[in-house]
Amino acid sequence: MNILIVEDEELAVKKLQKTLAGVDPSANVVGVTDSIQGTVDWLQANNNADLILMDIELADGQSFEVFNQVEVRAPVIFTTSYDEYALKAFKVNSVDYLLKPVQTEDLQAALNKYKKLAGERKPDIQLESLMKQLQQQLQPKEYRKRFLVKHAQKLVSIDTDEIAYFYSDGRLNFFKTTDNKKFVVDYTMEELEDMLNPDKFFRISRSFYVSIEAIEKIDDYFGNRLILQLKPAVDKEALVSREKVSDFKKWMGK
């Protein structure tokens, strides 16, 4: 089995080579490249790789660019420092991905998966579709920057940075700005959850989203909950529900 390693860290290359030799004596490293252009040049000049071990982040960019410049005929096992959550969808459709530093048992399992696919004559993973899915997973998400709301018979645009918190009265959803202006917002709490930057806003309950900058004080509350004192003041209790307390504390301590 001929393998091309695409990796820009020398120590990672050596570790991969050593691990490969330990898990599969038939593995033959036929090339090592450390950049997008170097990989493109190698693939244009060579057609003898059965499998590619490819780091996602290279010194000159993301390795996805390789697929835009040259036809990649061999199946790919990606190596990455991204966490498993970001790559759940990717794992289902690829040969595999390996978290760095690559562990022996993980590499062994990935090679076994590749061999099984090859044995079933299915080594041709749909790389174009795979690249799109993975890029969507890894691209920074764009969060809502402003909301268009009604005020005094006209429409006004409010920057998200000016919003202290969102809350519901059971019928309508509102937000208050840092200067204590109240507006109706035409989105459900679930929709807001997908719009708001989780570094800045936290959903403390079914009916409350708070900005970290609006929190003045945190106190214990009965039922293993917390109660927040917000600025500007809110006309209902801002309670952190029991199931949210642990995550809320982690969020506050980031």
C-alpha cells in the first residue's frame, strides 16, 4: 500500500511514519509534501499513491485548495486538530479523520476502514461533496450583527452589541438595549439561538437570553438555580434554570 503524507510539521511526519510502520508493515510512504503547491506538484507528477494522509491546516492555507487545483484520485484520511464535534458529519462520509496527535489505535482503525472499502471496490470517496461538507463545518459562523425592529411607526436598526438581553412574556419576545429601550423582536427563542454569538449571549432558560455584559450580579436561588441581577433592570426574574447552571458557570468562566 503506497501512501502520500501531506504534513507541514516535521515531527508529525516522523511520528506518522513510525506509527505506520508499526501498524502495517505493507505501508510504503512514497512521498511527503508540506504545502498546497508541493502537494499539487507531487500529484501532477505521480500516480502511485493508494492512500493519502493529509493535514487540513498547512503553512500556506487549508489543504482543500489542493482539490481545486488537481484531480485527487486516491482516497484521503485527514489529520486535524479540530474537535470531534465539528467533524461529526464529515466522519460518516470520508475514509476517516484522525485527531492530532495521531494515536496508533486510531490510525490502525482508519487503515482497516480503508482496506474494507477497497476490498468492496468502493475506494472512490466522493471528495467534492466531502470537501463542501467539511468546509461548511470549519468555516467561522456568521452571527447576527443587527436587528430591524419597529419603533414609533418606523423601522430602526439596532446593533446586536447594543442589546443587553432577550426575553419572552409567553406571548411576545422582546429585547432591551443597554440604554433601557424595549423592542419587540419577531423571532422565536429557538431561532435566536441560531443567530446569536454563544461567546456573547447565553440562554439561561426557555424564555431568557442574556449578554455577558448585562450581568451585574449572580446569586444562588432555591431549587439549585441562580438568579441574575441585570443592567438595565428587567421586569421579571432572570433565573438560570437548574439544567443550565453548569454550562452557565463554564460560559462565565471562559
